[in-house]
Amino acid sequence: MSDRKIIHIDMDAFYASVELRDRPELQNKPVVVAWDGPRSVICAASYAARKYGLHSAMAVSTAKRLCPQAIYITPDFNKYRAVSQHIHSIFSRYTHQIEPLSLDEAYLDVTNYQGKLPYARDIASEIRASILSETGLTASAGIAPNKFLAKIASDWRKPNGQFVIAPSQVMNFLQKLPLGKIPGVGKVTEQKMHALGWKIVGDLSQVSLSVLVHHFGRWGYRLFDLAQGRDDREVTPERNRQQISTEITLIENENLIEIARHLPDLAQTLVETMQQKQLQGNCVTLKLKTADFQIHTRSQTYSSPLPDAEALIAAGQDLLKRLPDNGEQFRLIGLGISHFYQHEYQPDLWASENAF
């Protein structure tokens, strides 16, 4: 088993908690952070709102039926970004091996920590205490020998708690873990596993690699490793991120021709993000979501980096042409770029938060 020391920090109901901190009169009330529109979804729900079944990514129209008395607050990403930067500055006091997953979530590798705290759990406790004292917000933490287990552990004692899975405890912990706790195992996959007679990770750990590959293709290799508690992925700092992307959820469904009008805004957002990150990329990915939530993606890799918004727009238009125009209606369009090169830019431009 790995001797790495990985901490996964996850802020508790981050956007909603920031708003409750700034508006204490709303404490213990069902608060939802979301734009109020017919196609809007929840960005975050307070724990009081979650008691009514509200959660992130739920349609606002559904939330209003479940909890008519909920209080809606328009997201303020500039504020959330500033708080997130403060939190990440706290992380950097303990390690430079920090992999942000979003504004409110990150992995930290503290294997080579040189400070006075003897154990990773002590580092996690001190980080959480510093976050609370300096921002007024609570965080949960998972401590484990790899990223897979640390992420599961951070959810174990939410909110405002932490949980340790020591190397010697890994297999015992996994034995009774529900299969749905494995990242990537959704309801459909879990139902398939149940039909095969597998209910918990302990069952999966007894299945041969060949059987898993037979049923799940290449993902079977990954499942085989996770069932044994293995995850060799490194904690990768943000500068090594694999893709920058942005997307727009439409107020009304649009056809393939109509949706092309959003490419300039998407391209400009990507350029501004790359300028801030001092990156250029040469692989463009187009993402479309149909009215019935089917995902279509198309990608193209170029021989040199795309230098500006005009080049990105042209690339997006070319990718749109590769989709059949069969009258399908779309509710979302996204554009992403990857295969990065370092490049010098003027740094003071904002970055998109809408990643896919």
C-alpha cells in the first residue's frame, strides 16, 4: 500500500455558506444560490435547504415545488473566487503539491511536509481550524494514502468533520463500502453491478480482472484497481491542468444553426482564461447537450496552438459542421481547449468558472 499522505479538503456547502456568513439573519433558513430562471439549476443549497431534498444541479423549478419558502440568492462568483484564493493560500503554508478541483475542493499531497505537525490528520485539523478562524467557513477533510480514498473519506463526517483511512485500514474499510461510493459508478452502473450479484466493494474485490473488463471494457481495469484500494494518480498542481473549458446553458432550446451564435462568447472566455493562465493549446473540443440530455462531443487537434478568439471560433464552426443537422434541439453548448504550451501573456484577466 502507498505511503503517500493525501488530504482532500471539501468546503461545506461553499457558495451558500459564504452567503450565510455575510447575511447571518438567514442562518437556519433554507437558502439556495441560483439564478432565478426557467432553465436555471441550483449552484449550492444550505444544509437547512437540503432537509427538503434540495441539492446542487437540481432544477430551480423542481426546488420551488419541494420547498416554496426557500430564499434564493444570485451567485456572486467574484466573491467566491476571492474566498477561494484565501483558502488556497492557507493550503500553501503546508505544501505546494495542491490540485484544485473547483473553487471549494482540492487535493493536497503532504507526504514531504517538513513542519512540526507529526501526522497528516494534524495538518488537516490545523488547515480546517485556520479556514474557520480566517474566513468564518467550515471545511471537511479526508486523509488517506491516495486520492480515491481521500475523496471518499472527506464525505464521511460532513459537515465540519474529518476522517482518516490509514494504509493498514484500507481493505477493511472497502469491504463494506457501497458500490455507489466509487467515483464514476452512477445509478445505472450500480444497478448493473447489483444484477451481477455485487453489492459492496468487498464483492467487487473478489472479481477477476478479465470479468471486469468483459463487462465494463477499459474501465474494468480502473475498477479492478479501486476495488483493491489502489490509485496511483499524482496530486497535480493547477499549472498542469489538462483542459480549460466553458459552457452556456440556454434559456430556450436551439437548433444546430442557431446555437452557433454562442461560439464568439465562448471563444472569448477561453482566450481570457488562457491569458490568465499563460497557456496556449492546440486541441479544441465542442460539447453539445440535447433537449433530452444526450451529450455530443467533437474534437480536433491542430499542428500549432490556436492564437486568438477568431481561431477558436473557426475551429468551433468546423466542429459544428461535423454534427448531422437532423433537426435536433440543444440546451447547452460548451467549448474547451487542451494540449497546452506555456506562453507569456498579460496576467490581469479573469477566468471562467464554467468548466466541464
